[in-house]
Amino acid sequence: MAVCGATLAAARRGPARRTLWQIDPAACVQCGLCATSCVLPVSAVKCVHNFAMCGYCRLCFGYFEADAPALNAGAENQMCPTGAIQRRFVEDPYHEYTIREDLCIGCGRCVKGCTDFGNGSLYLQVRHDVCVHCEECAIATVCPTQAFRRVPADDPYLRKGAAGEGT
Amino acid sequence: MRPLRTILPSLATAFAAQASDRFPKPDFEAAYQPPAEVWPGAGTALGEAIDVALLAAALGLAAHLALGRRSRRGIAVLSVVCLAYFGFWRRGCLCAVGAIQPVAEALFRGTELPLATAAIFLLPLIFALFFGRVFCAAVCPLGAIQDLVAWRPQRLSRWLASPLTLVPPIYLALALLLAGTGSAYVICRFDPFVPLFRLSGNLHGILAGICLLLLGVVLARPYCRFLCPYGVLLGWFSRFSWRHLTITPEECIRCRLCAESCPFDAILPPQPAAAPEPLPTAVRRLGRILVACPLIVLAGGWGFARAGIPLARLHSDTRLLEQIALEEAGMAVPSVESDAFRRSGRLPDELRQSVAGRRRALGRGGWWVGMAVGVVFAARLLGASVRRRRDGYEPDRLHCLSCGRCFRACPVEHARLRRKAATEE
Ligand code: SF4
Ligand code: SF4
Ligand code: SF4
Ligand code: SF4
């Protein structure tokens, strides 16, 4: 009885809907554990792109390996292990980079390149159409930077560039 | 000239400060529209309300099948449906068993408790208070998957079974302690069946699930009986339930067939009223119990407070601090985690504080939950020493999972159904 009462009292303070897990891009350092620690065979964490921050660089630090032999779409030149980034010429010298989420495994290699040397327009987020919404996110239990936190289900992303969120 | 070593860091900070505009935004000549950003949502509030309503409906149906219709077949069918929906379709995360943990965290740490989670936690308990453990009978997917494989259940001898039934309260207390201190959700982390529902997860989890199912062939529902922490709560509510499933609504002829049919050993034999005990023996017995009870309570508190130290390692901060200490002592090479930690800008002091705080909370909380476990065990001891009269075979409300297997075994019940069929014709 007491259990029921206390639970109800606690629930009255809380939100109606379940909370979900999300990555704070300001805290994440792209350690790579997101790709390997999710309970799903292919992680629910994906790279997302804030085009408003992107420099559309010809030499993208997220797209090209630092020691790329040539600046073309050859697999040996690409940072992404699965070739999930699509590079499209827009106009000289600009290129557009889009993420194919069906291929992305959330390893964060591109994000690291872009954050360390570029504008930081690529970042990692839990995609809620893929995530199964574990009560305790398996990645959050290993994330060394405590970048994971619970967010309301009605607004479940921590967008880069949005007011108050990571820059 | 300043050495490069001293310039580089300041250069790096200058560089980092401008991270978002190292490269100017382009001025496109042609009209260019960047691709639209997509932010897939996670269901709707209505969807969540429907989930809760489905759970309530399933519970209602289970109660009707177990207490009203008295149909084992109905219960079995409903349990398969619930296994398919709540287990394999929803992949196990609409789970009252795991919901213990956010509730504990909200109660002990003041975190937010979503209404949907509270409802999922409370509904089966409320039904248990009215009708017994009908959740276990037909709704819980963890129970249903074990029920399906219980082909050749063997009876466990008493000396093995009774100590094993002490495990679930311990597990419950650990789960409360670890969730209540924000250390870990152990019920989820060590859930043996959810990896099977999702067909993914770590290999250990999947193997544990398969082993438990294999064991479940000869030992019916091992997780339910000897591990499940939620089953403890359900049992307590069911113990005082308003109504409960009966083996037959008519008078028991003490044939013992039902007790043999119950794969969970949850049927209590008839028991004559206790013979009056000579006063001195009774006093001595009472004295022994009264001495034992506080000792059990203290031992529980002490044991749990001690357990907090190794358990703290379930939290990543503790592991990280240990790893960093090893590295500083030159006994380990940097790991992915410690490398990320150093790049994150979090200070080792912050880590030390978080770990020390958690240790303290685990120690303090350990005393409380440990003593609570002690009280539960002491209550069992007291309960075992009072003999209550029972006229016929009865389901043990604490452990009966309301599966309805005993209906078919009872000859009185067969006769009743035949009579009923005859009058209906
Ligand atoms: S585990 Fe944490 S730090 Fe590592 S990539 Fe994921 S969010 Fe970033
Ligand atoms: S490099 Fe990793 S995070 Fe980036 S797009 Fe490829 S798979 Fe995704
Ligand atoms: S909540 Fe579960 S499914 Fe979602 S990202 Fe975390 S581990 Fe993966
Ligand atoms: S005892 Fe636990 S696991 Fe078994 S059916 Fe009941 S709630 Fe589910």
C-alpha cells in the first residue's frame, strides 16, 4: 500500500511519457564505444549533420582520412568504415556531405575529424526510430564522459547549434 | 623565440574556441537548399496510453480466465499472445519487472518518474492485490517463455528449494539499492530473456537465457521462482489478495492429485491445528526466535553494507577511477575509456568525488535494505513457527502463479464440470 502511494506521489511530479536516452554533443568525445555497446546488432546511435554549421569544404576532415592517398571517393581515402557519407559536388569549391543512416554504425570517426579540425557540424545522436528505449541505456553505462542523459519523449534530441545546446 | 611546446597549447585553445567557424559558411551562387533535417520521434503519447491500456486489458482477461472461467487452456493461449506481443514484438521493454528500478530511483533519489512507467509498475501489483498473481499466469513475457518449455518438471527437494526461495528478496534488495543510488539497473543488465526477445545483445546474456530455458525443461520457471525480484512484491500483494484462484470451488477430498500436478510446488497440504504446546517449551521457543530475529536483521544490514564496495564497480565511474589508478602506477596501458576521459575535460577530482559519494550512498543504503531483508527473513522464521489450520489442499498465495494446471488434476473439479454440463443440457 505504502509502495503504491509513494509511487503515485512520485509519478505526479514526473512527466506523463517515458523519458528517452540522448547524447549531449558538447560532452561526447567520440571514443567509439557507441558503435559497440548498444544492445542492438547495429547501434541506434547515428551521425547527424547540421548543415547550417557546415563549411561545405572540399577537403572535409570528416569525410577524408587524415593521410588519404587521394581526395576521391575511394574506400582507402574515406574516414567512414562503412562508406556511409555521401559527397556531392555543389559548386566550386563546395561539397555537400550527407549521412546514409542505414549504413552508419555510430562509430564517430567522422565526427571526431570534423570536431577536431572542422566546424563541428557532424555529431552523434541516438536515433529514436531505431532505439528500443532501454530503461537503462547500455551505452550510457560505459560512456566515459557521462554524455548520455534522459530527455523528454516529446523533444528527444540535443541538437547542435540550437539555443542552449553544445556548440 | 618561445619553444613550440608552449605555443601549441595556446594555439589549440584559440583553435578550439572557434570550432564552429574555422571555415566560413559558403556563399552559394546558385540557389542551394540544404537537405531537410529529419528528427524521427519515438511513438506518441497516445501510443503509450494504448500500451498501458493493453496491459490492463490483458491483466483483466487473465483474472477472468483464472478466477471466473477457470480455463487452463485460455490462460495458456493468452500467455502465448502476450509473449508474442510484449516479448518478441515490443522486444521486452514494456516491463513491469524492470520498472522497479526507475520507481526506486524516483523514490530514493528524487529523479523524475514518468506516469507511463508508474502505471506499468503498479497495474500488475494492483491486480495481485485483488486476484493474486494473474500477471505471472498469463501476461509476463518472461514467465510465458519459461512456461512454454516446462515439459518435464521435477520436484525439488525441500532442503534445496527453501534456501533458494531466499534469493529473490536478496535480488530485489540489491536492485533497489543499486537503482536507488544511481549505480546500475541490474534487473535489466542481467535479464536473461530480453536478449532472446530482441535476438541481440551480448553473448553472455543470450547464453544465460538459453541455459535457463534448458534448465526450465526439468525445473519449471526457474527465473520466476528463484530469481525474479518483482515476483517477491507480487507475492506479498497476492498473500493478502481479496480473491484468489481456487483449485476447486467445492470441498477438497484430500486426494493430493493437485499437489502433484503443480510444477511449482505451490500447493500447501492440509494441516491440523497445532497441538497445544506445554507452556515452558513455547516460552523457550519464543525466546529463541526473539533472540534470532534482531541478529538476522543486523547480519542483513552488515552484509549489504559490505557488498556495496564490490558492487560500486557496476558504475562506469568506479571502473574508470580504478583504471586510471592502475595506469598511474604503471600497471596498465591507457584504455579507450581512460583516453576518452582525459580528452573530455572532466577532472579526476570530480571522478573521485562521484565515486566516493556513491560508495557512501551504497554503504548507507546497504544498511537499510539489508536490514529490510533481515526483517523479511525473520518474518519467515516467525511465520514458519506458527502452524495455521488448513482443511484441504490450497494454493500457496505467495508462490502460486495462478497458471491453472491444478484444475485439470482435481477429481472434484471434474465431477463439478460434468454436473454443470449435464444441467446445461
Ligand atoms: S560513448 Fe560517450 S563519449 Fe563515446 S562516442 Fe558515445 S557518447 Fe561519445
Ligand atoms: S564514420 Fe562512423 S559515425 Fe561517421 S557516418 Fe561513418 S559509421 Fe557513421
Ligand atoms: S537505449 Fe538501448 S537501443 Fe537505445 S541507444 Fe541505448 S543501448 Fe541502444
Ligand atoms: S515471477 Fe517474475 S518473471 Fe515470473 S511471471 Fe511473475 S513477474 Fe514474470
